[in-house]
Amino acid sequence: MKNPGLMVTYRAKAGSTDKPIVLLGHMDVVDALAKDWVRPPFTLTEEEGYFFGRATMDNKYGITNLTSTFLRLKAEGWQPSRDLVLVFSGDEETGMVSTEAQAKYVAEHIDPAFILNSDAGGVALAEDGTPVAFRVQSAEKTYATYELTVNNPGGHSSRPRDDNAIYELAEALGKIAAYKFPVQATELTRSYFATAGKLTPGEIGQAMLRFAEDPTDTSAIATLQANPETVGTLGTTCVATMLQAGHAENALPQSATATVNCRIFREWGLLRQRRS
């Protein structure tokens, strides 16, 4: 399968010696099964004045903004003081073939002054559409994916065994579900919550402010960890995302496998030290 990618250079004025700026984003979206969705998962749908579509935020929003801005500036005859390079990848959510190839090319052939990533941040709106904040991402978690497999001799379903691959795997996944990684509160995390908490209504905003003041506040931690939008900001997370088990309804499973995806929190100070 081919992996599309796009790179476009907006040339600077003649004689410019400043290093380029790279502006990037990914064009693809996480895979989905159409039967599980009310609306077509890969089609932009307009209903009652609203647009619905997967990846409108991650990251069609960024791709559209960059593309429309470049087109408008070009039409107005504007010329930058240094080269501006658009780098759009086509498989950031899957195999990352084009993503890694483009990253290698940028490092070896463009050597930019810096890179701006449109995949994160952006305008936050209240329920009534009022602008609340413009967010800029300052750090990124890394990730690791694990496969947990339980093997078993199997047999016929009419002769159940005390050990069962599915049950044993389910027991292990239950422990993962119940486990909470240690809370990590960096200077960056606390400063973000201190600002975002003032702009976020309700108990989430109040929890942000309390956590910024005291990262050991158990009530604030519980509130933020229960919210999908903020749980990942407090530390590492691991979650089961896929299951495979059994081959027939009347046979005991000989293997059961679960995929567990982890998003790993790393100290910003440690990252800076390793890069320097």
C-alpha cells in the first residue's frame, strides 16, 4: 500500500540566508469500522449548519489552516524572508512510513531553524462558540505498544478446563485497568493547569487550579483522571485497545492476545539534558 505525503516550499526573497521554517501536520485519521458509526467515518457531513467528521480536530483543522494561509499569502503576493516548508504526512496514525521518511529528509536536506507542528494546540471554544484560549503544545509523550498472549492446550468446550486462555488474559487486563501510574507534575504541567483552570468552567477548571497549587491534592487528581481530556496530562497511561482469542464457538481457546497501548510521560528536564 502506498503512503502519500506532500512537501511544498514557499520560496524566500532572493538572497535570503536565514534557515527555513518547517510547518507540519498529518493528513490521515485513525482507522475505523463504518458499521460502528452513525455517520460515515471517512466523509465530512453537514447537518443543520454543523460539520461532522472524524479527524476534523486531529488533524484536518491544522492541515486546512496551513493550506488556506499559504494560498492566501501567495495570492496577495507576499514573500517570506526565509523559506517556509509545508510537510504533510499520510500515515502518522498507522505505519508512519511517510512520516519517518519526511523527518529524515527534513533533517538531512532542509536543516530548519525550527519546526512548528499543527497537530496539537489550536483554538479552544466554549459551548456557545466563544473563543476561550489559543493553545500551544510544549511537550510530547512517547508511546509503546505491547502484546500480551496467554497460551493453553485447548480442547473441546464440552470439557472445560480450570485454566482458560481468555479468562487468564481477562484477569491480567483487569489488573492493568485498575492500575494507576504515579502522578507526575512538572513545571510545565502545573503552569498549564494554572492558566487553563481560569478559563475552564465547572469542576474540571477548579480541579486544574487546585492541582496547579498542590499536585498531591487527591480530589483534584481523581477529577482530572476521570476526564479523558486531562487524564493523560497527569502521567503515563496504558489501555487495552485490541483483542484476539479463540477459533470456534465449541473449542477451548488455545491462545488469547491483547494489545495494550501506553503513552509514556517523560520529564522535560531529562529530555533537554539528553538532547544537549
